[in-house]
Amino acid sequence: MSNRVFAKAGFLARFSFKKDWLKLVIWTVALAGLFTSVAAKFTSLYGTKSSIDTIVSTLKSPAMTALFGKMPSGPYTTADVFAAEMTVFMAIMAAIMNFSIVIKNTRSDEDTGILEIIRAHSVGKISNLTATLIEVFIVNISIGLLYSIGLMTANLHGTDINGDFLLGIGLGVSGLMFASIAAFLAQLVDNARAASMLSYLVLGIMYIARMSTDVSHPKLTWWVPFGWVELFSTYKVNNWTPVFLMLGLSIILSVLAMWINSKRDMGAGIIATRPGRAHASIFLNGTLGLFWRLHRTSIIVWVIGLMVLGFTYGSIFNTIGDLLKTNPTIATILGPDALRSANVRIIKEFAAALMIVFGVLAMIPGIQIINYLKTGESKGYLEMIHAKPVGRIRLFTNNLILALFTTYLALFTSIWGLQLGGVYSMKHPIGLDIFMRGFYGYISPIFIMLGIAVALIGLAPKLANLSYAYILVALFVGYFGKLIDLPKWVDKITPFGFIPKVPLHTLDPGTFWWQMLIGLVLIIIGYIGYINRDINGAN
């Protein structure tokens, strides 16, 4: 490629840092602070051999292997436990951060016309993409170094300098790999929403593939890019090969993204958006139909994706449920009926641990729909709608109805998929009615979380993305709370902390109704704010 296509790339990189500095600082402090603080806590949690043996036996179970990855061979130290619990989770956080940065600075800026204004100056054709890749490279490597320094500061038993830098830099390079994936996929489609959806779809496929290979065929994990992060064998072998594999894939995808970007037209992609109908469907004769049409593809992908994820987890129920059978003494003492009952309880415990994952994932498309009121407002779309005889209450209500329907449908299909996976894998499958306890139990906390998103859209739309941050907090507390022994009061900072372990237990009616009341109040606040504030459309 000619040097002209890179003209002013350095200038744009500096401009991007200046534009994104607050976002980058928040991500860096949040991720590095979380990683270091958890590492510092692990010595007190798993500083003895007995505590290490207990948690290792848990992490080696098929259920925990599916969630956190496969444990290396022993003997084990505190550092081994930390690496096993945190690696996959931090890689997911790296993916989320890099998807948001790359897609915003490339496809999103192209959609809004910002990139066209930039390209009107003496700027190279792929300079903006190059600047974005420079930005994410510096950010990811900096965060990786902070991870390594944090590990050295925490001084966990069993650590070494090589392992500290392998885990830190490895996680940083994994972020760079996800950034290059997003950059490449953003060239294939012609809008930011499709790029974001496709990126998360690829992440979901890789996660499911990693989970499946870890449980049944560990050697095949080498063929799954997301699985490379757990093949570091940190503090055991300290294998740097996965880091170079991720770096190589990042370079290949980045070069491909630049090449496609240099060949395609502004606003175009390799996969063109299918042209719409010549005449609108009757279902577009209203705002509810319009919102459904705008979000239809995203809703279908999320619903089917969560069903597949649930089915994948359910397909290992036979392995989880047969754990006790591997000990003939326990099997003899309990007898077949009691053994089956104990196996069912183990599966219920696993399902209860999965519920927070399903709940958070199901809320993402719902919050996206709610936040579209901000996106459509900033782009000037809502002004065109309000130019017709469409009131704000009607618009707001239809948007909320679709968001609630999507969220609860996604939650239901994930639970249904879980049960179907159990039917597929177990001789004596658990009925759907048992798993539906999880659905009923999570109705009210999800209602509060969506209520918070509605209130932010109504009162402070510039802060709308805080609802995503809050669900990440809920995921971390619910996902890791027990493993890192967080104080009990931390559970209560999200509405999920007030829910009994469903489906292991049944719904608490009292908790259900007071949470539904709080959610309703938040929605009313959002209504009042939205009706009374100005619509800040595009100029």
C-alpha cells in the first residue's frame, strides 16, 4: 500500500486519545484495579493447602471447567487458583472493551458522517483505522503491563516473574486480538449495529467452542482462539506460544481490515445491506412495528444465541450429574434413589450459578432497545417521527414494551435451551417446570435493572451507558462473589442479591412484589423525565 493511505495516521491517533481519554482511563482503572484487588485478596482466601484443595476440586468439576476453563495438572498454589479463576473472565472484559472502542471509532463514526468530514482533509484512506489500531495497541499493552505489576505487588504464593508477565501481557494481547477481530468484521458490514452484533456473535461462538472442547476434548482447544488464553499454563509451564498465536492472528486480521478498508467505498461493506421493500408492510403502520423492524435481526440473534448457549451448558448435565457415581463408596452408601436426588441437586446448583449469566446476557438486547431512544434522538430520527401525530408517551411505551418482551423472551429461551440440553444428555432429565423457577425468580430484578435504564434515558440520556456498567457489576458479583469470598453486603448492591438461589429454591413472593414496585417507580420516573425534557436531535 502507498504511504499516502497512512497520511496523518499519527495525528489521528493522538486526536483519538484526546477524544477518548476519559473512556480509556475508566476502562484502564476499572480492569487493572479489579485484577490487582482480587489478586491481593487471594492470599487470605486461598493461603492454606486445605483451602486450595477445596477450591481446586470445585474448579475441576465439569461445570466450573465450562465456566472458567480447564485446570492444569497439580500440585497447586494460590497463584494457580487465581490464574484459573480470572483468565477467562478478564479476556471477556477485554473483548467488551475493545469491541466498543474499535466499532465506535470506525463504523460508528462512518455512520454519523464524522469520518467523511475527516477524510475531506489531507488524510489517508485507512489512516482512521490505523489510528484506532494504534490506540487499542497502546491501551491493551499498557493494561497488560499494569496487570503484571499488580501481580508482582500482590505477591501471591506460587508466582514468578515470567508467569506474572505472561498472564499480564497475554491478557493484553488477547484484547488486541479481539480489537483486530472487530476491526476486520467492521469492514465486512456497512453499519455499526451489524458490526457490533457480528463481533459479539463471533465471541459467543468462540466461547461455546472453548467450553465444549474444555469439557470433552481439551486438545481441540488449540483450534479455538478464545481458548488460547487458558493455554498459557501460567505458573506451571509458562507457555508463551498462545501469546504469539494471538499476536499473529491480530496482525493478519489487521492487515486484512486495512486492505478491505482501502478498497471499499465510504459507507459500504463487503456484505451489503439487503434493500428494503418497495412498499412498507402493514406492521410498519405504528411505532411498535417500526421498533421491531429496526431491532428484528438483533433480537433474533440474541434469542437464538442464548438458546444455543443454554443447550450447550445443558448438554454437560450428564457429566455433572454423574460426579457422585465416580465414587463407588458414596454410591453404595446413598443407594440409587438418593444418588439420583443428589445428582439433581448438583445440577440445580449449577443452573443457579448460570442464572446470573443468562439474566445479564438477556438484558443486553433489552437495554440496547431502550437506549435506541438516545441514538435515534441524537441522529435526528425521532424528530421525523414526532413530526407525525405520534406522542412521546406512545413512542416511549412501545419502545419499553419491545424491550421487556425481548429481555424476558431471551431469558426464557436460554432456560429452555438448558432444559433441552439436559433432555438430550440425561437418562432422567429434569422437568422444565424446575428450571422455570429461575425464570420466575429473575423477573423482578431484571425489571429493576431495565427500570434503571429507562430512568436514565428519561432524566439523563448522556449517562445511558451506565446501565451497561451496572449489569457488569451484577455479573461480577454474582459470577465471582462466592469464589473470592466477597462480603455478604456486596450481594445487595444489585437486585439479584435479594433473590434466593433459583431453581434450587422457589420464588419469594415478598421479594418479587417489592422489587416490581421499585421497577415500576423507576419506569414512571423515566416517563416523566422523557415527556418533559427537550429532544436534542441532530443539528
